[in-house]
Amino acid sequence: MGHTTHPGACPLDCPDTCVWQLTVEDGRAVALRGDRDHPFTRGALCGKVNRYLDAVNGPGRLTTPYVRTGPKGVGQVAYRPASWAEAVDRVAAGLRASIDRNGPEAVLPYYFAGTMGLVQGWSMGPRLFAHLGASRLDTTICTGAARAAQRSIYGGSVGFEPESIVDAKLIVLWGANPLATNLHLWPFVQQARERGAYLVTIDPLRTDTAARSDEHVAPLPGTDAALALGLMRHVLDAGAADEQWLAAHTVGWPELAARLGEWPVERAAAECGLPVEVVRRLGERIATTRPTAVRVGLGLQRHHGAGQAIRAICALPLVTGDFQYPGGGALVSTSGHHRVDLRPVVRPADMPAPPARLVNMSRLAAVLTGETDPPVTSLVVFNANPAATAPDQTRLLAGLRRDDLFTVVLEQRWTDTCDFADVVLPATMQPEHLDLHTSYGHHYTTLNLPVTRAPGEALPNTEIFRRIAAALGIDHPRLRDSDEDLARQLLHGTPVSFEELCERTYARATGVAVGTAPYAHGGFPTPDGRARLHDPTLARHGVDPVPGYTPPAEAADTELARRFPLVLVAPAGRFLMNSTFASLPWHLRRTGPPRVHLHPDDAAARGLADGDAVRVRNDRGAFLAAVAVDDATRPGLAFTYKAYWARLSPGRATVNAVTAVRDTDLGGAPTFHDCRVEVEPVPAELLTAEPPQGGEAAPAPPPRDSADDPTRQARVPEVVPAG
């Protein structure tokens, strides 16, 4: 048969939400490329997604349900295939048993961004559990602190129009590494530089992006608020605060100005571990350059003081009045510009949804080991792999092993979390189901239609939840809505129709035109349209109403530093997307085995050389890695890449064995980067991973003398052009 080409959307947890073109032969995807006509992604795919069909077509796809026959935690050998009827009946019986014993709040759905699609991720599953009265999930694990901070200061997750960054004269990438995590923004940044813009990256690590910037400022982790306050103080001292714009479009400037009196540049520099002149020079650039664009990354919010840090950074362009100009202002996420309202879709007006407690997903280790009353005795996981991605891994796995915990996992391939399930249900991938995507990095909404056959008996999440509802004896018509029905409901009240997306695939859906300054005259999504530099509602949560500096918890703990002298951060790499690709041989070969990067001074102090085997430990746990000695980090700061799976890692543990269950000051988000450790040598043979019990085998590490050493940050962004 001949081949056909179909548009679709990349489903992964990335701000770029690429549109792709998929070539299909006889119901099977055979080629993938970017859509060159898309205004933001412009025909390119990143290094991760260029090999997406390895995940779709490669070995390891789940094609039939499985039920557990042996102990938890030993792998796929403890399971046998089952029919859909048997598997769904088991799910219904397990959920009913929990509800009968402890009430519906004993059931916890756990889901996040395994797909960013609203149909497969954020509609039918949450709808079913809301109707049951199950515990509701507070989805904090990625952007909880940032969302709360933006809501406080701007009224929502809004900011400058991202394509207008080409008009900026100064670009500050604050805690952002777009060459790894927001690749399609980079051509717009480069276009601005060609027009004369100056590029500064603020990051404790010398990332790919930092290495390609005009200037790299490397503060201590968790001190971003102190730096923002010092920069604002310099702007104020330089007479560059836009008092007229502040008076017209903000509230609380007098209170913030008083706070800045406490933050001379010298204090900020000392808190951040930076030379005074570095802070003063950057402050002067910001004071004298209009427009300045501040693109804020999400990694910097993963410490105790994250909410205040985001508030302080977002206050900076308010003080300078940069929102007046196209290309000026701050941007953390574009989510608030999209008008999709999930609430009436998850809890329709004609469908009962009893009140229920809210459970913070970032605290799953604590929840499963006794934090909640009644206890969680049924866990339903979809679009997530918490055994690999949630903090305090050792305690979390102990919770997942509980004999009284009934766990269901909807999954595309056998993950770490599947090892602890009672029932595993095979789910479809993006080319095989309908989904709807907004974006947190641009202003386009995209429709993805099914164009290939699902392997074996795999089903869309939505259909799986319809079957579970039927097995539970729930016959409400809203639990029979089709995927198209759900997409239409999600689009209700937006400027885009389902028919328009069927015809064009994507559409600009936010009402913010390219090249405009949406908040030049105020109009922030607050009750009075003004940005809030003083938010009195925060006092109820024990947070200072004025942006300030909340130090990190462990990173700033001098007493703890005596035992664990290294601060550890775990950024995203270029070839793994959370844990999505972490079992695929090509992606793992490009990423390399787990490594912990140490500054030469720290390596020498421990007698360590490049490639040595080490244990990275603290009181919560430990993981094994090889040492990478380089100056991409500063003394006292170590880093390792996140997203590995434990069962494919040496010692069957990952970086999350050492991360803590601890809330940020705002939003209840996790504090992955607020972590102290020690690194000590171990015998080299410990780095040989145990054979996995199921799923794909771990790839062999690349040669140590390879010129293309994948354990290092690559210096050239991998972009696959269209055609």
C-alpha cells in the first residue's frame, strides 16, 4: 500500500508542543518530521522526539493487560497476561474494597504529564474519580510554586508574548536552558541577538545555553530571590524605576521600594556567592536597556524559597516598566493565556462530584507511609511513573510495597511503577488516539487525531476509564462521552472550534497577537487589572506579602553541611524527557550512564578522578554513579541528570533516593534541588547494573575515550529540519 502523511502534536512535557508530520503505511507509523509551517516550532524536532517512533514501534510496548501473581517489586516475572474483562473486574473489585473499608477518599488517582494532552490526561480519568468522591490530586510536582507565585503577582500564568522576544534588547534567561528544554525558543533568541540584543543566562551551572550566552551569572542554588532584590535595588538607585507606569498599573510599589532598602547590591552579591561587580554590572544593564525580556525556567523553583523567588523575579520588569514594550517583561508560562477551563469538564454541572480532600502529589512517599487519614489503600496511576520521578524514593517504594495497597497502572511500556502494580493496563500512544493540546510555551492550540493502529489490545486512557466505570456499575452518561465529545467540551468558551482544528490542526487561541505587548496598559488577570507587588492574602499562608528572600532549606543549612558538604541539583538532560525515554537504548546511549558532576576542587578533596565509581548519599538514601570532573559547576555544587529508571540503574536507585519530601513556601511544590549529599568512592564493579526483570535491557555505556561523550552536555543543539 502507499503511504499517507498526517499532522499531529508532540504530547510530551515541554513548552514547545511541536506540530509534526507522521508518515503512515498500512496503519503503522514509519517516519516522523516537524511541520515546517508551524509559526513557533518551524519544522524542527528535538533530539528526544526525533526518535519518538522507537517508543511507538520498538520492543517493549504493552499490548495486553497483566495481573500480579507474585511479590511486588520483582518485575514483570511476577505477572501473567489477562483478558480485559478479567483485568477490569479486578480493578473494580479493588476500588470497591477500598471504598467499603475506608470510604472513597481511600482511593487516590495519580497522574501528570506523561502526556500533556487534555483528553487523555485531564478529563475522563479525573472525571470518574471526582464522581466517586476519591481524593483529589493537587498536581504540584512541576509548576506548583511557579503557578502560585504568578497567580499572586500577575493574577495567573501570563507574561510577554514569546515570539516577540525578537524585539528585546536585553534577554535574561533565568534558570532556563532552552537548548535542552525549550529548543524552539532559541531561534527567536538568536534573531534578537542578530538585531543587537545582549544575552545573559543566570544559572548555577554552565549549561549549553550558558556557554553560548554573552554572559553567564552563576549564583548559589536557591538564592535567586536575593539576586532579583539586589538588581531591583540597583535599578531604584539608578533612578530607572518607572514610577509613572508603576503607579498606574501595580499595587504595592511603596512597600516593595521599602523592602529594597534592605537589599543593597553588596548584600545580594554575598548571599548569592557572586562578586559585587557582577551584580552591579547586570543591574546597570537592566536599568538602561529597554525592552528587557526575562524568560524564567522552572528548575529554579525546586527549593524551599521558590515562591518568593518567582515573585521577586517577576517583579523586576514591573519596576522597570518593561511590560510596556513588545519583547519586554517576564514570562514563566503561557498557560494562563489559553482559555481552556478544565473545571466544568472534570466536574460537569449535571454530574455529582462529592467534596473530597486534596492530596499533594509531591508528598506521595509520605502519603503512602502514613500521612493521610483515612489511609490511601487504592492508587490508580496514569500518565506518570512515580517510582522514578517522585521524591524520597526509598520511602516511596516502601509505600508501594504495602500489602494493603491496591495499585493500578495504565502504561505504554513496563516502568518501575509497574513493578508494584496489582493490575497493569496497556495504553495507546500519541499516533493511536485523539488528544487536544494547549502549550505552556506558546499561544497555539493543537488537535491530534488517531492515524495508526494500536498494538495488540492497547486502549486510550479514556476508553479504559469508561470500562472501569461500567465495571463499577456507574452508568452516568457523562462517563460515556466520546473523545470528540471531551475535546469539544474542552474547547467550549475558547476562540477555537473543533471543526477549525480538524481542518488546520493548530490555531492561535489566546487573543494575544504576535509582536504585541499584552500588558502595556495593565489589564493583568487580577480583580483590578493591576499587578500585585504587595499581596496581603499571602499572610494567611505565613508568606510575606512583599516579595522577599526565603533561603533554601538544606542548601543554606550550615550545620547539615558539616556532614553533607555538597549541594546536589538534578537538571533535565537533552535526550530524556522526564522518565518517558529512559528505557530506550538509543536515548540511553546518547545520555550515558548515571554520572555525578563535580568541580575539580571537590573531586580532588575526595581523591576522585574522572570515571571513578561513587556513592552519593545522605540520611534519606543513596545512589551509585560515575564521577564526571569538570568546571561546568562551582565548588560545593554537584549535579546529575534526572529521569533514569531505578531498575535500569546501578544499585537499583536514582537521584530521587536522596531528594526530600518538603514543600516550597508557596504552592506545595517539591524541593528536588534543595538537597545536600556527600560523595564517596566505591568499587567499580558496583556500577554494573543488575539485569532488569522485565522491559528493555539497559544499553552498554559508550567508550570512555569517545569524542562524542554523551555523559557531557552537548555543545550543539540537535535539530532535525523538516523534509
